[in-house]
Amino acid sequence: MKKYIAIVLALVFVLTFVSCSRGENIPPEENISAPVLESSEQSEESVTEKSEHNEEIEEPVSEEKPQIKPLPEIEGEPLSEEEIEFFNELFRPMLNDVTEDLETNPLSHFFMSYYDNVREMSFPMFVYYFPCDGRHVDEEEFQKLRKVEAWGFENCKTLEDMVVPVHSISKKEVDTVLMEYAGITSDDLDTSAVAYLEEYDCYYTSTSDYGPGTFVCTKGIRDGNTIYLYEEEEPFYIAMEYGEGMDMLVLQEDEGTYKIISHQRYKNS
């Protein structure tokens, strides 16, 4: 799991201090270019600060630290180097189309938090860097957004007050990605911490940084139609935040494609 935790929290803290913001974040507009997960055989506690208006604002931590459990012993057939390469190609955080324009790999959103069951995934982290729907939020829409409790930028009275961009994220696009790679929709997740306007059928977040989640497979085990993938190498800030260990991604093969079951962190022993 590569969320760039230290970098993101540092940037959010700075933005919170100089602005009226205390909410979630999201990157510049992008278009989804979703790879098909085909079988290789076929192909905190909150921190309170003072705003410039001398009002208390609450800075939410992205997610609680997971309890690191011992790595379970999995019996099965080890994946070949070719299969590992196949999965790593699927998990590339950035994609190139024919014009060489970079696009975010939709799968990267699933690596932004840890969960024993995909239905327990952190929805705020899932949409943290989700591509926008291509629309520009206007003042009328922003005023409606201010009435949503989950928005959290109550000190910003107008859109012009925002020092970070406001992004609208199509619920339909979110559900498309969730269904394709996990067999669920946002209705199956706890979305209460993310602002939503039914009139526009959009979720809303805001950010000024960018850092998609990544998963680099170093080994794997196949047990029937279940695939266990391990990431043994990690950036130093992941180890600093969660301690030494490794990530395990569990996939289930379904008619030539794979569905994400869990993404968890374990102790090495």
C-alpha cells in the first residue's frame, strides 16, 4: 500500500493552516482507462488546529492504523515469474494511452487502505485520488455542497474562498470501477464521511497533491481460484507508519477475470 502517507498528511496540514479547509482531497481531472483483470492463462484520532479566523478546525486522519497480525500460512502452487509480471503490469499506477497521456489506473484506488473484506474498505481513501467527472463546480453547486455535513469546509463561504480545487466525482463512475474489480457498488460501503449531492449524483472532495496507491507483487500463491499476492518491498514511510511487515492482496478468479477480496498488512513472521 503506497498512499504516500507522510507527504499527504504534511500537505493537508499546511493547506488546513493557511485556508478555511478541513476536508478530504482529490486530484486534477483525469479519464478512467480501466484495464481488464484477465487471467494470465488467457492473456486517528483527529488533530485540532486554529484557522486564520481563529476558529477551531478538525483535521481528520486518513485512516486508523491497522492491527498488524502474523502472516497466515497459505498452501498452494507458487506463481511463476511470468504470472507475477502479468499482475504487476495490471497494477501499474499510471497508464499510457495511444497519445502517451498519463491516466490513473482504477486499480490504484483499492490500494489506498487496508481491509480484511473489500466491503470494509475506506471509502474516503478510495475516492481520494479518483478522477473527476469533467465538470467545473459553480457557485450554485458549491452553496448546496456547503449544506452537506460531510463536506467540512464550513469556514469557506464562497467558492472563491477555497484555496484548493473542489472536485465532483461521478457516483456512476465510482460504481463502475467498484463493480468491475470488486463486484460491489458504493452502496455496499460506508460513504458517510464523503460529501454527496443527489441532485448531481456526485461525491465531492478536494486536494492539491497527487499520489495513487501502488502494489508491487514480489511473489504469489494460487489455491484453486484464489490468488494470494505478496508485496515484500516498501517505501520507508510505510514501515515507519505501520512497522515492518508485508502487504497481501487476495484476488478471486471469476470467469477469466479477478475480483479483489482483501488488501491487508501482516507481520513478516
